[in-house]
Amino acid sequence: MKNIAPKLQSEQYEKNFSDLHPPFTQNSAVTEANRCLYCYDSPCMKACPTHIDISTFIKKISTGNLLGSAKTIYESNWVPLTCAKACPVDVLCEGACVYNDKEEKPIQIGRLQRYAIENYFEKGMPALFHKASKIGKSVGVVGSGPAGLACSAELALMGYEVTIYEANKIPGGLNTWGIAPYKMRREDSLKEVKLVKSFGVDLKTEIMIGKTVKVDDLLNKHDALFLGVGLGESPQLSIPGEELSGVVGALDFIEKVKTENWHDIQVGKRVAVIGAGNTSIDAATEAKRLGADQVYIIYRRSDVEMSAYEFEYELAKRDGIVFHFLTSPKQIIGKGFVEGIECLKMKLGEPDKWGRRKPIPISGSEFTIPVDMVIKAIGQETKSSFLSTISKLTLDEEGCVIVDQTTYQTTNPKIFAGGDCINGGKEVVNAAYDGKRAAHGIDKFLSLPKGGK
Amino acid sequence: MVDLSINCAGIKSPNPFWLASAPPSNSAYQNCKAFEQGWGGTVWKTIGEPVMNVFNRYGGLDYNGQKIFGLNNIELISDRPIEVNLKEIAETKKLWPDRAVVVSLMVESKRETWHEIVKRTIDTGCDGIELNYGCPHGMSERGMGAAVGQVPEYCKMITEWVTEVSTIPVIVKLTPNISNIQLPARAAKAAGANAISLINTINSIIGINLDTFELKPNVGGLGGHGGYAGPAVKPIALHLLSQVAIDPEVNLPISGIGGISNWRDALEFILLGASSVQVCTAVMHYGFRIVNDMIEGMSNWMESKGFTSLDQIRGKSLQRVNDFGNFDLLNRTIARIDQQKCIHCNLCYIACEDAAHQCIDLTPVNGHNKTEVREKDCVGCALCSLVCPVENCISMVRIDDGSASKTWNQLTEEFKRNGKPMTWENLAEFQKKHGIEIH
Ligand SMILES: Cc1cc2nc3c(=O)[nH]c(=O)nc-3n(C[C@H](O)[C@H](O)[C@H](O)COP(=O)(O)OP(=O)(O)OC[C@H]3O[C@@H](n4cnc5c(N)ncnc54)[C@H](O)[C@@H]3O)c2cc1C
Ligand SMILES: Cc1cc2nc3c(=O)[nH]c(=O)nc-3n(C[C@H](O)[C@H](O)[C@H](O)COP(=O)(O)O)c2cc1C
Ligand code: SF4
Ligand code: SF4
Ligand code: SF4
């Protein structure tokens, strides 16, 4: 890189990546819990993709039954700390809270959940559930992201022998490696991994399935398999200059930020992030918080079409990120390293098949933004090159694994799947739900008279 | 212009708001500060026998994050000598001639002792005397306070000792810890008291510490009953006030006390017959400054209703205090939900389903539940409207046309006339005739 942003003081990094939503104190938690109306068949519970019994866990906080509160949460969700900190609550539970209809502030469900779960970990994870006796069947789980963890926890408690195979040295999937540090730190994710392991789940790291160990080996070894392999890196932009030094993939960049070795990360003085999804926002705000002077988000369409959530957009604006809407990168300019990005102005045309209006280039509208770094964040590729080698698995045209909506069984009866690899990239909470449901699908399958054979 | 001034048995004050005899009215400093902020009067913290307080003496009842919904105390009367108090009372009255300064007294049950304290008190120039027959702890064990208030004969005897020498109005302050409040009130009247005040605090244990098993407040490992006051006691105070106010044998001015925190509470006491109102816990919680809103809020309310003096509203609701047997059994109300206002919390549903008459239907409609009352089954108990968190969302509407009316007393009378015994069958026949079906 030509111009590297100067390094910050350690305290400054800590400050920049400190909690977006600070924890409740005991008093503030109880006060907020008491504000909850204890709705019956509550709209917040329905809006939660894992259907946590929110009014019940909040009521338990108000009475000081914190262990019971954690138990209520775990009954529905195995990664509640991550969810508490990283869920887009505005569009989920908190967005459905009845207080919105009263024109009052919704209950801060995420922060209350965090309060209950952090207390649970502080208390040293006392046992909440009874583990059923051994069934004598084993399940292999590929990937230790939220989908894999949820599936493993549920199966282990039902009495299955569960082995997780994780390619990475440090487990947890994107909970560990993806979610912005000002939402949650790696150690939070690792606590949730530790809890799942405490149910007797065997976690094997640094095993990339498909390389030395094949899926067929696992199929021979286990009675069923669960795939929670998530997605991959951001796709190529396929424009000239992509090979220049200073062009990086968003996932790679974010993963480095998640190591929390902030001093060692090189970030350009001026950074362009291509794309306007939630990952783009994360990459942009993280670059800014690492010390970049100017961070631009470059997006082909307008703010209306962008897939980032409203609150993420607001966060980026607060961080001083500059948005170039209706702008498409044409080429990355530079000799050896990035010096600028040439863009083209766009206008919106007819809606495409998803109803999003198509961007059309305005000829002769080229202009160049001088930058030192380009972060590619136009989505995530599916793991189709790996998935397509698995026998009898069917993928849709996007490369997502096709599963039965209730059992999560793939077209290979012994294989189940959930999380980003079946939905193309949603939220942690969806992966957590899939994993849990798939565990029941697997249990149902393995309980068949033929035992799944 | 609204005039808030009152005259309670000859004791006048520019507004009805008095400090109750309690910690806020303990000293000249406090009472003068209260007057500066607008309080109309004070009942000086009870003076009398030598006492010594324990250190930890209050316990608070918090409810859903609201602090001091109720307050319990094991405090005694003034722990400063009589001389000091009398000197400060005289100074205070001199400085504040237009405010009511009433002095609360409690001494041992000896005629001479009472004569002496009454005379010395009158010498301060104060406007009246209040006899503390209510203190439920500490003093009662020594034969004073509630020990007097609970026995009408003692109440009468001691009040006579006071009235036979007093040249200023005498108020008798009653304890609520008695099954029939009218008896001590009548005793006070018979003994020549000029007014009644009520209520003093209610016997209570405020709570137990679940970690240490100690009572609250905890005094070196021990605890016991104390006196309960604050917002939680208001309904009890209102009831006892009404009982004394409607008793023709009493017929005395009343100073209302118990859980008054604002002008709304105060108005309720006045509507049930109180001349002045006294406040303790609310001041202990927030300080004297609350009187500003009390005066302003009450004046604004009076103005908006077209009243100019408190005499126009005093006792206005008393005529409505009546017995169950005179209530109209055919005055039918049912619940109706305003679907525009509903926020879909479903609290009305679960309340009616689990605790009333199972007549609210839940039907899923685009992502939420619609709650609807099955009107023919609704018994009009109003529970749903009480739990509904949205103002005016569930209203109780009257559905009978008023043409038929029957009270329980009339019904039993009518049955008797027609030689019908009061049986479930005969009652059902009556209900059926009026289209009432209870499942
Ligand atoms: C930058 C970023 C930020 C995000 N922020 C949020 C957020 O704030 N809130 C939110 O709710 N969601 C967020 N998400 C989405 C969320 O992280 C994912 O939806 C979720 O992690 C998906 O879970 P998963 O278990 O399906 O996959 P992953 O979390 O991706 O886990 C997959 C795991 O499988 C392992 N694996 C893959 N292939 C193999 C193999 N062949 N053999 C062995 N192991 C393998 C991987 O190493 C990984 O550990 C974010 C995503 C990104 C990219
Ligand atoms: C701490 C405390 C001490 C009190 N001391 C006295 C007292 O000395 N004499 C008295 O007549 N009443 C005493 N009371 C009773 C109050 O005067 C009043 O009757 C009672 O608190 C109810 O009013 P409230 O709900 O406004 O507090 C005391 C109350 C409290 C809370
Ligand atoms: S909708 Fe809001 S008020 Fe109702 S239970 Fe959920 S968090 Fe509580
Ligand atoms: S008034 Fe009572 S019976 Fe009628 S709907 Fe409400 S709760 Fe049910
Ligand atoms: S209690 Fe009120 S707001 Fe809640 S569902 Fe019933 S009518 Fe609607």
C-alpha cells in the first residue's frame, strides 16, 4: 500500500472497538425488565426467528431469577450471547415489541438477553439441562459456526455422540471471525463454543472436510451428517486492477480485525469499499475505526435498494463514511499498488425479477476517487465447489443446498444442512434456528425403524 | 379565582396541605422551610415522653421498579425534649401567623400529666392540638398511641382530660388497626374533640431479606411490626375516612391522611369529606417541593371544573358511598375493545381466559392476534380493561336501557313477598327473564 494510515494508541483502538450497546447494570436491567408488559403470546417472541420466550425470560430478570432466565433463553437458542449482541433487533424482536405501537421506546430485549447470559457465564455455566442417556448413534457436524453449534448441542443433549469437524484453528465460524468487534469479541463466541463442548461434543479443529478427510469417510463413520459450512469470500469484481496490492476481500480483512491485534493491521489512509450490504458497512466502519482518514462506500444502486439495515447505514454515517450511490467501479488504478478507483455514474432502470431497479451506466460519466485500499464486499460466494462434490446433494442456482423445510434433510437422506449454506447468507439467529431444527430432523430420521440405514 | 383556604374546626390555613406529624415536621428548621415552599400547615412531630430511637428504622416496599410504594417505620415520637420542641413551636408560629401550626401530643395516661402538657402547648401560641392515638409500635407497648386508639373507653377518657383544659381545637388522630373505626371516633366526639384525623400507620412487616433471613428493617438481627404508610395505604385510608365521614354520630371535621402524594390524591380525600389533608411519606421521598404541584394542580383542576372554593366539593362523593345490597343488579356493562388503539399484547385475553369468564377470542390476523369480546358471555367485570396497558382502549359500556332496575335488597324483599325462597333455581329464573346468562 502506498499510504498506510498511521497506527493508533492501544487505548484508542480499545475505545474505537468498544461495545456499541454497553451492558446493563443490575439496577438498569431490572428497571427495563419491569417496563416489559409481559405480553401473552407476545409479538416479540413471534418475531424472533428462534422464538425465544422473551416475556418469560424478561420477567425472570425482574424477579432476580437469572438462572431461570438463561434457561428459558437456551431452551430456544444455543448461541444467545452472540444473538443478544449481534442480532438486527430493530427488524426482529424489538421491532415487533408492542411499545412501538404505543409510540414508546421498545423494550431493549437484546441487552436484557445479554444481561441474563453474561450472568450465566459469570456464574460458571451451571448445568441447566439434563443430558439424556446414550443412544449409541453418532452424528458428524461439518462447521462450528452457529448452525453447527446449535445442531451439536441439541443432538448431544438427546444422547447422540457428536463430532464437529472445523477447518479453522479457532472455532465458532463467523461468530468468532466475522461479527464486528464493537458488537462482540471473539471471546464471547468462544464461551458459546465452550458451553456446547461441555455437553460432550467432540470438537476437532483444523480439519478441512473435502481435503484429507472426505465426506464419504464421514458418511461411513457416522449415522448422519450435518453441514453448516457457511459461505466463502466476497466474489471477484472482475475489473482491471484487481490484482494490485491494496485490494483485499472483505472477509479476509474482517477476519484480521477479529484477531484484535489491531496494531498489526495495515489499512489505507483512503479506503473504498465496494458494495452496500451489511458486510460492506462492517468493513467500512472497521477500516475507519482502525484509523483510515477517508472511507467511501461505492454502490451501483441508490440507498433505497441497498441491502444494509437502516441502523447499519446510520452507524456508518455517524462514523463519517461517505456514500457514493449510483456509482459503479470501472477499474482500479495504480502501479503495483492501488492509487485510485475509476467509477462510472449510474441511473436506475426497470425493476429486475426481485423488484430491485436495475442500474444503467451513464456513458461518459467516468470519474476517479483517489484511494489507497479497495475492499471488495459485494456478497459472499457459496461453497459450491466443495458442496457439488458431495454425492446426491442438490444445490439451487445460487449454489445453496436444497433441504426439506421442516426436517432440513438434503436430497442425500443421511445428510442435513442449515445456516448460510442453505439460505445464501442471513443472520446468526437463522443459522441457530436451522441447526436446532435439523437436530430434530436427524433424530427423527435416525429413530426410523431402519435406523437411517 | 380559586380559593384553596380551609377552616378545619377553627384551624385555618391558606391551603389544605399540611405536613403530617412525622419526620418532616420534626423541627423549626423543617417546618419553616416547608412553609416557605407553600405548605398550608403542619402537625408538629409528636412530642411527649422521653424516647430513644433505634438507628435503622425504615423499610421500603418497592414495586416493579417504583421505589417506596409503601414505607414502614419503627420510629417513635420526637426524640428531642419537650422544652426544645415547645420553644421552636413558639418561634415558628410567631414567624408564620397565617399557617396552621398544630402540635401532636402523646404522654403517659395520667390526668395531671396531660393537663400540664396541654397547657404548656397552648402557651406556644399554636393553633390546635392533635392527640396521637395511633403509633402502632414502641409507644403502644408503653400504654400510649395505638393502645389508646384501639380501646374507645381509653380514647374517651384521655380526650376528656385534654378537652377539659384546652382552649384551642383538639383533633383526635385515629389508628387504622381496629375493626370498627367508628367506635373510637364516636368516643372522641363524646369527649368533646373538635375534629378527627386519620389514618395513622398500619401494622406491618415490610419484608424479609432472602439472603440473611432478617426482617426489614433489621435492628441487630431483630425486627418486628412497624407502621405502614405511603401510596399503598391510600385505599385503606379512603375507606376509613368514608366510614367516619358518613357516621351521623361523629359529624366532626376531618383531616385526611394516608398515602397522599399529589393533588389528585388530596382531592379524593376532600371529596370523601376531609377538610385538610396531611402528608408524610411523599415528603420523605421527594422533599417539601412537591407542594408546588399540589397547590397548582388542585387550583387548575378547580378552575377547569368551575369550582371556586373547596367547600363546594367537600364530601361531594360521600352520598355515593353505599351498601352492596343497594346496587342495581341489572345495570349491565360489557367490555368493548377499540381495535384502532389495541397494541396486541393479549393481556386482556389471558386475564379473561384464566381469571374471568373466558369470553375474549384470540384470532390470528396478519402476524398478530386480534382480541375480541364475545359480548353475550361478558359479565362486565372490567378485569380486561384494568390490565390493558393502553389508555381508553377497552371501555366498559352500558348495554341495558335503564328501564329495569333491581337491587339485591329489593329482590330478596320481592321473593319474600311472593313466598319464593332464595334458591339457585329461582335466581336463575330472575336472571333469565332479564337475559342474563352466567356460564
Ligand atoms: C462480516 C460479517 C458480519 C456479520 N455480522 C452479523 C451480525 O452482526 N449479526 C448477525 O446476526 N449476523 C451477521 N453475519 C451473518 C452471520 O455471521 C452468519 O449468518 C452466520 O454466522 C452463519 O452461520 P453458519 O453456521 O451457517 O456459518 P459460519 O458462521 O460461516 O460457519 C461455518 C463454519 O464452517 C467451517 N467450514 C467451512 N467449510 C468447512 C469444511 N469444508 N470443513 C470443515 N469446516 C468447514 C468454517 O470454518 C466456519 O467455522 C455477518 C456475516 C459477515 C460475513
Ligand atoms: C417515619 C414515620 C414517623 C411517624 N411518626 C409519627 C408521629 O410521631 N406521630 C404521628 O401522629 N404519626 C406519625 N407517623 C404517621 C404519619 O403522620 C401519617 O399518619 C402516616 O405516615 C400516613 O401518611 P402518609 O401515607 O402520607 O405517610 C409517622 C410516619 C412515619 C412514616
Ligand atoms: S412485546 Fe415488548 S412489552 Fe411485550 S413481552 Fe415483548 S418485550 Fe415485553
Ligand atoms: S369484562 Fe370481564 S368477562 Fe368481560 S371480557 Fe373483560 S374480563 Fe372478560
Ligand atoms: S389488553 Fe388492550 S392492548 Fe392488549 S390486546 Fe387487549 S385490548 Fe389490545
